[in-house]
Amino acid sequence: MEYNTKILKKLRNNFFVLSASIFLVVIIGAFIAIYINIYFNVQQEIEIRIESARSGAHMFSLTDIADPLIVRINLSETQEISSVNSLVDIPESTVEQLVYHFLGETSHIIIYSANYNDTMRAFHFEGPQSAEIDMPKAISIEGRDWRVVSSVMVALAEGMGHSIILLEVTDFNNTLSSLMYTLLMIALVVFPIVTGISYYFSKRAIKPIEEAWEKQKQFIADASHELKTPITIIKSNLGIVMSNPNETVDSQMEWLGYVNTGAYRMSKLANDLLSLANAERPDLQMQKDNFDISVVTTDLIHEMTAKANEKSTKITASVQPNIILYSDREKILQIAAILFDNAIKYSGPNGWVEISLAQMNQSICLEVANSGKGIKKAELHSIFGRFYQTEPSRNSKNEGFGLGLSIAKALSEKLGGNLSVSGGENESTVFTFVL
């Protein structure tokens, strides 16, 4: 028992880890996809603005700035700040630091190449010599981020000058940072939720296995219990016979009769178990054909009359004639026989059984009601269980094993029908088979 519990617990944990991993991979993958998509959209927007500003760098005037994020810093020949063109106010300290990033401590004027390569060239005004230096494309100053657009020579009022064009990308970068922070916060919130959902689904996934395991254990216990009685009868009576080897067969008939009864019960149990196993097979073959279920039901009622008379049970039948059904005749007959036999068996002394067969719209309804002690409402949901009997002792006078209704239920489901029961304690019990 403890070993089985450990196996189920391990299986549940494996389901939990697997489901949690799948959930997390899907969520993390979705977050990464969202971030990458927005990141590339933002970068594309930045590049579009940069290309637009670069393409018009030689055309628009010093005061013609259309993009509020574009800043143009104009330098004189002596590399002093001549003017700043922007739709928004830029602090003087920020402008000075931007210029410093370009000029540094040298007297070079930086000019970007036309194709915006990482390599930039610095030219002396007074000579043709040139030297390659590295400049960053992105600059961060006083909490604000900038991207370099271009650097061009321009004609100023005081002569030739230099114009540096930059794009402020602070808001773009803040958007990406906020998105990353938001996704991380969502992930922290989602993680315990995913863990809880995974644990819930792992328990649900393992529940059918636990139920099947319990049913299997109960089935073995019940089958062993049912076999124990006939085996005991056979062994004890054979022992008596064998202890008197000189007696004649005729004188031992009483004990041999008990042996025969035990063997009969074992044979019946084996046949019932085989019928149940066949009924529950997923690959159960159906031999469907058109047949008159009214005739089949009527013939079966006549066959059951003798058994009903033995118990002084009165059978009342109401069978609608000429009902043609396309189904498996033998399995329909087996279900009806189980219901009729069960009704007669539990109808009680001088009881009654009512059988009705009728066609309603596209369905056929077989209803079997009987008198008797009835079934407690709390037990109705268990009536189709294996080895289930309402009698307190399994060795009841009805000599049943509690497998008949399980077989009927399994067959009804395989045929696409529904078998249900209604009633209550000290009330009539009604089984309804709808197909």
C-alpha cells in the first residue's frame, strides 16, 4: 500500500513538473516575443526618423526643424557653438556635453560618412590630412539618450561652419525599459499562479489513475471474497467425501451436491467476469442490423415468466409493436435480460414487475420497474459498480455477485445508449434504458 502511494505521488510530481514547465515556457516565450516585437518596432521608428533627418540634412534651413526629437547644434569655424535649433528647450550644459563628445580635446571636426558607417573621419581645416577615430552612435547625458544622425558642413553668416544633428531617443529607451520591468513584474505575479494551476491540473490528471488503481484493488478484493465461499464449500465437502473412501457415491450425494453448487457458483462468477471484461473492451465489435425489438422483448418476457412464477411475482408488460431498431441484437437482448432478471430477483415475495417498451421521437425507451425494499437514494450512484449489492451480506438468498448491472451499463455505453436508475428506500425501483 505504501509502495503504491509512493508511485502515485511520484507520478503526480512528474505531472506537476511537466505541466509547470510547459506553462512557464509558453508564458516566457510569449513575453520574449512581445518584447522582441516591440523592440524592433521601436528601433525601426528610430531608424526611420534618423534616415529622414539625414536625408534632409543638406536641404532644410538652420531653423527648419520638423521633428520635435531632432536637435541641430551649429558650430562656427572656431568650433564654438553658434546656435541650437530644436522645437524643445535643451539645457546649455547638455548642449556643451554633446559638443564635447564630438570635439573632445582635439581641434578636429567630425563628419559622418554618407552611408553612416561606424567609422568616422576627422579633418583639419588647414590641411588634407585625415585620421580615423571611433565615435559612439549613442550618447547618454544627464539622464537623456541621444543618437547621432549626421555631421555636415554648412554656410553660416560668419563663414563656413559645422552642424551636428542628433535625435533624442530617451522616450524610446524608457518605453523599452518600462516594458521589460512590466513583463518581469507580470512574470513574478504569474509564476505562483502558474504553479498553483499546474499543481491543480497534476492532481486532476492523476485522479483517474488513482481511481482506477482503487477500483482494481477493490475488484481484486471483491473477486477474492466471492471466490472464497465456493472454494471453502468445495474443500470442506470434498474433505468429508475423502474421509469416507468406503462409502458409495449414492451415500455421498449430499456432500457431492454441495461441491457441485460451489463449482456452479465459481463457474457463474468466471462467466460474469468474462462478460464484464468483454463489455468494457475498447475494441468491442458490434454486429449491428435491423431487427424488431418489440418481438425480442416480448419473447424474453415469456422466457422470464417461469422464474417470476417461482417467486409469485406478477409481470405486467406494455410493449409497443413493430419497433425496428438498428443495433446489436444480442447485446440489446443481454441488457434486457439482466434488467428483467434483476427486477424479478429483488421484487420481493408476491411482488410485481412492470416492463414497458416505447418509441419516443428518435429514441427507444425500455423501462423496467419492480416492487421490493427499494434502493436508498444515497446508494443509487453506486448501483452500477462492480460487485455492488444492496444486501448487507454477499451470501444472500439471491445468490448474485453484483456484476449484472455493471455489464448492462458497460454494454449500454458501447451501444451509444444510456442506462439510469431512479427510486428510493421502500419505493419501487425503475431502470430506464434509452437508445
